[in-house]
Amino acid sequence: MIYFDNAATTKPSASALKKAEIYNDEQFFNPSALYQGGLSSANAIKSAKEYILKTIGASTSEYEVVFTSCGSESDNQAIFCAVKRGFFVTDKGEHSAVFKCFCELKNRGIKTELIDLNPDGSINEQKLFQLAEKEKIDFVSIVHVNNETGAVNDINRIADKLKEINPRIVFHSDGVQAYGKMPYKLGKNIDLYSLSAHKINGLKGSGALIKRKKQNLAPLVFGGGQEGGLRSGTENLFGIKVFENAARERFDNLEENFKKTENIKNYIENGLDKEIFSVLSGKKSSPYILTVSAKGLRGEVLMHTLETFGIIVGNGSACASKNRYSRVIEACGYKNDVLDGVVRLSFSPENTIEEAERFVKIFNESASKLKRIMQK
Amino acid sequence: MKKAIIIRYCEIHLKGKNRGYFEKMLKENIKRSLKNINCTFAAMHSRYLIEDFSEEDLPIIEEKLHKIAGIHTYSIALVVENDFEKIFEACSSLCNGKHGTFRVTANRADKTFTPNSMECARLLGGRLLEVYGDKIKVDVVTPSFTVFVDIREDGKTFVYTDVVHCMSGMPVGSAGRGLLLISGGIDSPVAGYMMCKRGMKLDCLHFHSFPYTGEAAKQKVVDLTEKLGEYNGGINLYVVSFTHIQEVIHENCPEEFMITLMRRFMMRIAERLSYKIGAQAIVTGESLGQVASQTIESITSSNSVVTMPVLRPLIAFDKIDIIDISRKIATYETSILPYEDCCTVFLPKFPAIKPDLKRVLKAESNLDVDGLIEEAMKNIEKISL
């Protein structure tokens, strides 16, 4: 099987799971318990937090980690629990976890604004800054790496500029598709940053919200007061340790993985039949995501065809009459014939150049065969 | 007090000398449906009786009864000896907590029992008023509830207040076998349900167009068929790969006839499969004029390739009525899941709404019809649900 849908989820790392086994075995204790075993569990979580902060160059004196159940929960807490009211701004390229929160804010009568995208899926910074100059913004959420096109937003620079205009803005970024995939140091003006474990070979049901200590944040889940009262519920000890181990594996080879996936991406991009495919991902996009469109074909049909060859790829959205097109790709300014044929390829360090070679051949052949049938 | 469920049928009453055949079939269907439940099941004169079940199983039994075609109504009754005091106790426990107007209707099959039925009803009513007079009062013409007392010859009396309506219709299997074309939309499961209700035992046929439609679309059909199977006493789903036929039509025939020609192929395959599995009719969810392929001209065109009867129980139904039934049989939520079905692939921009048979035949002459059907028949997947 060739698995090119790693932006959806990745295969949990066997070694990361193995190393964390102890937390499902003898070290199973509740981290809140006062006996020795509980303390050991609490320490295990503490060390995971320290490591995660270290990976993005954030100091433990200035930042803290709140473990959550997923990236979506992190996004929800950041958006609903940091700023109570005011003017909320995001862009049209956000994952649904952010987009739907903004829809909800709007329903609750809160003022929101969605900034337009550039054709590659990155945010139109000019429009954002103009808005910030013109109006008093209270909260901004900008995705780090667009999950549908792979476009990278320079969130550090955007945050710096915004705070220069208005130092009171709270800045959040969804870093789910960036963390563990590209070199990045958390900028001094980023207040909140969402992560997810299963996108980097961790487990589903495990995420984190990085938070500046001085940033006010209310809980989304109330209860026993775990995670400094910010996220109640007994900690997912095993999931957290697998997250840490998986992150270690990613960060130990970060540069190497980056180059490797870049090679795979470039190979595929260059090998695509240009008569059929157009590349939607921009030149500066993440090497982990390559979004293409086969004009006049349907992405879902291509996806199913590849399935018969044991190749798994993603497509932007469900191929149905309702909500047929990807909201994000549409916001990049593409027309229906392009939107119909969107296929998203997303890679992981486990992918090989041999897989890319086989893929390109089958992808081109399948698409041209389908094209012949569809356009008799 | 012991409980029993009294089950009644309706249309079987109209049958003459072959009434026994229908009664037996309904009895077998009920027995099969209850086979995993600990209870006794017996046939009485013109009705059936379930007894000796545990209270926890009651909701499960009730749910099952609602899915057996041929059952008109049922009542959950208290069972007591043929003894006036005990009968009164049963009546009293049923009236406890009730408000409004009531009457007592007694039926005395055991003619040795005294008082007689009229007297019995009068006495019971009087006693009930003595106890609950502040909450209920008598209205023999339009009561808000009726206490039924059925005094049987075998020494048992059934007392109940509620009569619950079920599917009615005729027992499944009593009206032959049919093959339902099921697409994954709202209509076809409803059409299947309607035929089950009239006693037809169904098998289903689905046309799958992988890779143009995905596994999720097929799973949706499996789920719908399974739901339908609850009314059918289990069901078989046959899945035919339709992809090649669609591609060939698309390649060789005018675009406007895509759907018309597809329907003709579907009907032919359905007829072939029907003969193979012993089905006597093809059932479709067509509703007159609902879409381009369901105009009278389109139906004529697709009907003309088969000799077997094609039953279209929804032909005169409005969409809104079909949706109502699909909600009732709980297929609606599955039907509206957004997956492509085989009809929406290669959908022409302007399909022929009134296809002229001569032109259709001309378009079809470009195709090796028999060869394509032969090939499709070779790859039929059977899923038993």
C-alpha cells in the first residue's frame, strides 16, 4: 500500500507506542494521586510538556502546555476561552475546527471577519494589516500550514506586525499541520498554538494547546482541575507519552525528513502529466502537502481508482451535490471545473521515492484513462 | 399479574377457503421474528397470543411486531382467571392513574360465566367509578379510553385498554417474490417496504459504479437493505458492477440518452437475475414525473425491454409522502447521506425527458447489449443480510 493521506492521519509509530507501554502497565497511576505512583505519572506528563516546549524553542518560564483531546479542542478553547468579546478575525483557509468556531461566534452575535486568501491558500496579509489599522481587533487566528493546500503563513511575522499595530490583540495559530514537520521556533508574539499528536505518528485523541503563561484562558472542560484547571479530566497519560515519543522521533530527524519529503513532492510535481493536472499548492508550500487538480475529472473518482492499485490519497471534500466543493480551495479563487478534480497528496517521512515513482506512473495513467472516458 | 400480547390480523379475514394458508404464514413469520426471545406463542381463533415473556423483553417484542406485515393491531393484556373479583382487580390496576371518560366492553366466550357480558360491563363500570370516581367518568359513546374484558372458554380472561396499530397488510411471502432495484436514495427502500406490506418477499439489486461511486455509497445501500430486511424477515442484496456498461454507453451513444439506456440495461439485468433467483416481478421506486427518467415516455422505454411485471408502488406518490414513509421506517436518515449513486455519474446536462423509442433503439444499436449483460451477470456479488 502507498499511503499518501498523511495530513488526514498518520500511522502511529511502533517504537513510540512501545516506549510508552509502561504507562499502560506498571506506571498506570492517576497523575493527580498523592502517592508515589501518582507523582511519577505527574512527572512523566511534566517532562512531556517540557520536551514539547523545547521543540519549538519556547521557554518553560514564559509558556505552558495544556494537553487536550485533539487539535479541534485546542482550537475551540483558544477561540472561545481567551477573549470573551470584541472583534474576532481569521482567514478563509482555516480548518473546520477554527472556521466552525467563527460561525458559532457570529451566531452568538459577535463581530467576526474572514480575510481573503491568495491563490496558493496563504492569507492575504495586506488585507489583514489594513483591517488592523482601520479597526480595533481583539482576537486573530491564522493557520500555520493550510491543511488543504500546504501554504505556509509566516505567523511569527504576521503576529509581530499585528501587535505593532495593536499590542492588545490575542494571536492564535493552528499549528497542527506544521508541528514536527518543519523547523519552527514559536515567535514572541504568538499567544496560543494548537497541536495534534496523530498527525506526527502519535495517537488519535491526543492534542495540546501551547499557551503564553501571561495569556488569560478559561477552561472549556470543567471538573477536577487537571492541567492547571484549564482542562479537567484525568490526563491521557499513555496518549501524552506516545505524543512525546513520536515528537522526539520527528524532531530528531526534522531536517532530514524535510528534505526527504521535499524530494518526494518535487518528484511527483515534476512527473505529473501537465496536460491533465494543475498544481494548486504554491512554490513555497509545505513539502508534506501537494494539492493538484485534474481539470474536468472528479477527485473522488480518481481517489477510488487509485484505491484499486493500493494507493490511498485524500480528496478535499465529499463528492456530493451539497457542499460539493472545498470551501478553502474555492476561497483560493478557483472555478468549479478545478474544484471538482481536487486530489490532496500528503506525505510522511516513511514514504519513499520508489513509492513516488510508482505513484506518478499510475496517477498519470489512471487520470488519462478516465479523461478519455469522460470526454469521449 | 401475568401479561400477554394479543395479536390481531385484518385483511386475512376477507379470505375464504384459503384463509388457513395466510394464517399459517403470518404465524410462521411471527414465530421466526421471535425466535431469539424466551416466550410461548400460540394461535387462537383469529388471533395469536404471546405469553410467558419477561418484562424486559416487552419493548423488543413490541418493536418486532411493528415490523411484521399482516399484523393489524396488538394489545398488551393482563391475564387473570375467570373470576369476577380478579377481573375487577385487573380492571382497577389498568384504570389507576388514568383521567377522562371511559367505558367497559366485555365479551363472554365462556357462557358458563356469570354475570353475562352486558351485566359484567355494567357491574365493573360501577365498581371502577366507586374507586376512581374523582378522576374518571362514564361515556359509552365517545370514551377517552375503553376497558376491554375478554372472558375466554379456557378459563382465562384478558383485560386491556390500549389497541396498538401496526403495519397491517399481508404476511410476507404470501404474495410471491420480487426483486427490488435499490439505489441508495429515498424512494427505493420505501417502495420495498410497500411491497413487503402487501406480502411480497423481496430480494434487492444494486448497481455499483466503482470507481465512480465509492465503497461508502455501497455501504449506504447495505445499511438501507438491512433496514428493509427487518420487514422482510432477512434479505439478500445482489450487487452488480455497472461501471463498464456506463462507460460503453457514455462512449458510444448520444449524451441525452445516457440515463434512458442505463435504465434499459438495469431492467434487463434485473429480469435475468429474477429468473435466476425465482423472483416473479421487478419492483422499482419510480414515481411518475419525479425526474427525467420517470416520465411516462422514459418508463415506456425502460419497460419495453422486459416481459416480467414491473411493480411501481410509488408511481402516484408525491415526494413529500414518500419522505414521510421513509421517516416512519427509519431509512430517511441513511438515504440522505451525501454519496454519489450510480445514476448521478455521467449525468448529462440535458437528459432526454421524453425519449423517443425509435431514437433510443437507434442509439442502442451501437452496443453489444447481450455481451454487456452477459459480462455483468458474471460478476454478481451476493450479500445476505
